[in-house]
Amino acid sequence: MKNYYFFLFLFVFLWVSCDNSTPEPKNPLFSGTILIETTAPIKSISSNNPEFKWQSPGTTYEILGVFTNVISVDGKKIQNKNDCIAMWTTGLKGTAGEVSFSDFRQMIGGVIQGSCMSNLPGGGVVYHWAVWAYDDKMTITHSSIQREVTNN
């Protein structure tokens, strides 16, 4: 019976110590905001027109940004807005909580353009995305965690 417990302990110990996955962050992009749950895409996609899904908080104004680098924030301001390649906002085609990449507007030099994005470039490119929301006074009240996704 001692051997049974020993091998059970050894198995559990090795299984736990071999788990090298990184735990998913649970902190919102902007500290002091209410967390928005994101459901898709999570880790990898193989589509030029992926669906982005989150639990909309039902606020006045919501934004989803796709960046080429980790999103850098200072307080409630994004520092690397030039890394944002595409943005969706309330008022554009799509529904808050579920939008296709083709509903996004292109971003160039941190400025939103009038043209829609035709597709999200693939080939193993890594993107970072997050959602944040404002109240009617344009105060950021909600934000998601920052997601990293690879487009294969």
C-alpha cells in the first residue's frame, strides 16, 4: 500500500511541476476598471476575418483595438497608439460584444481611417487586443485583459 501512495504522490508532483503554461492574467487593461470578459479569439486563429467576442457591459461607448505589440498603458492612456492597426467602436457595423474583423476601421499612425479593414494578415503574426468602455462622461469604466493571439 505504501508503494501505491508513493507512486500517486510522484505522479501528481511530476504532473504539476511539468505544467509550464502561463496562467491567464485576470487584471483589466486599465487598473481600477471593471473587468470585461473576452471569449474569442483566445490564443490562435487561422482566419483573415476572425470574430471578436466579449461580454458587452452595455455602456455608452465601447472600443476594441488590435495592436502589433503589447499594449502599453500609463494610468488610463494607451502609450503605444501607433502600434494599433485596427479599431472597432460603438456606432460602426457590428454589435457590441460580437464583431468581425471586416467591421473594423484601419488605424495609421494612431489615427482612425475611414476605410474598413479587409483582412487580418496571417503567417504566424502575433497580435494583442483588448476592449475598453466609457460612460456618458467619457470616463473609462470597464476594460478587458489584454489578449495575445497568433494568426496562423
